[in-house]
Amino acid sequence: MRHCEQKLGIKVGESTRDGRIFLKREEECLAACAGAPMMVVNGHYHEHLDIVKMDQILDALK
């Protein structure tokens, strides 16, 4: 989450200036431990994340 906040320049609960990305919340459990670390974007689970994969996902949203 920290990396997302730094890359986007926003905190949890905030939106980017253009309103395209909103960091909703940090979750303790997404019921998919085998895929951790992971995040959900628009209902899609992104699993086995590292910084490079996170950047690719975030860049695709812009």
C-alpha cells in the first residue's frame, strides 16, 4: 500500500487529482492467501505482486 500511495501521491481514502484512481482501503484478508501479496482492482484479483507488477497495473489505470 505504501508503494501505491507514494507512486500516486495520495493516501488511503483519497483519489488522484484526475479522479481516475481511488485508494479505497487496506484489507487484512482478501481470502486468497495463496496469491499474496495481492490487490483487487475493479473486482479483479492481481496476485503474487512485486513493485514492477504493481507499477504495471497502476500505469495501465492511468
